[in-house]
Amino acid sequence: MEDARPLKRLEEELERVRKKLHQSVRGEPSRLLDPTVLPISHELDLLIVQYQNLKARYMAPL
């Protein structure tokens, strides 16, 4: 079985960036299009894809 630490670290990074995005939006969905918020949203998107790919590797049968 592979070491799950990279997955755990990625989960922690996802949560950190998710909180940063939430704080940047400040409860106003229209701020999702704000130029200062878009890079954070993009970063979160990339982390989600990375997480899904890594998790698929851990779930793949041997």
C-alpha cells in the first residue's frame, strides 16, 4: 500500500485555499468574478484536479 501522506498534505492545502477563497468572497457570490478572487479560485480548481488524480491512484487496484 502506498504512503497516504501526500494525499493528506493535499487535503490540508485544499482546505487552506478553500478558506482563503471563502474569505475573499465574503459571502457575496458576485465577487467570484473579482480580479483578486479569480486567481484563488483557479488555484483551488487546480488543487481539486490534482487531488482527484492522486486519489484515483490510491484507489486503483493493484
